[in-house]
Amino acid sequence: MGEGGGRLGFSYPFGPTPDSLVPFTERTVELAGQADFDPFYVLPPAERLDTLGPGLFDRELSNISEKEKIGHVK
């Protein structure tokens, strides 16, 4: 999980624009870094994702590059 692992950061933008997404994301990570550590604030391991139920996880997402995923939110 990157910085803030085991920590929860929450923020939301007002009128998001492509230029506001980077500062918005940076602020969320910054807030997570200031939160108290909680071992339950983590994503489930990949081997457990099949137990989440139908439609909650698409294994094909691992075939899409990070750059392409970021491009979809711009």
C-alpha cells in the first residue's frame, strides 16, 4: 500500500478539475500520514479478493498499467 499504510486519509474536492486531482491526492496522502495507525486500515491480500463476492473485483485490472489507470481520472 504506499505511504499511509494502516492509516486512513479522507478528503474531497469541490468542482474537481484535471489540475486539482494531483493536489487533492497529495492532500489525502498527507492526511493519512497524520492519522493514527490502525492495522485494520488495509486492503485485503490478493488471494482473498475472490471472497469479496461477485462484481466487487475484476482481476483484469492488474493487466492495466498504472499510467493508463491515472489517465482515466484526468
